[in-house]
Amino acid sequence: MTATLQWVSSSHSDNGGACIEWAPEHARHTGEVLVRDSKTPSGPHLTLSVDAWSELVDFARFQG
């Protein structure tokens, strides 16, 4: 399933490869936010609710 998804990295991901990617089209169509490690694109992904994704983004924003 994840092979056909379009994954997007953060615009702030130029930090030596330590970033995540997400599949925004999937989120728009299903309400599930898929998240994966950009260094392991064929590996597993997490499925987050929109609320959990929002909290993760807010947390990351305030850590930088």
C-alpha cells in the first residue's frame, strides 16, 4: 500500500537525514495521517489521527 502513496518531507528536513515523511493525499481522503522514517522508505509506517499529527507537529515546532 505505501509504495503507491506520495510521501512528503518537511521543508525543514535538511538536517542530516533525521526527518519523517507523511502522505498528505491519504490523510485528505481517509482522515488517517501516515508517517514514516525518511531513511527507511520501505519500512513500517505509523498511522496517526489528525489530532495526534497536529500535536506531533506542534511538539516538533517548539523543540527547534
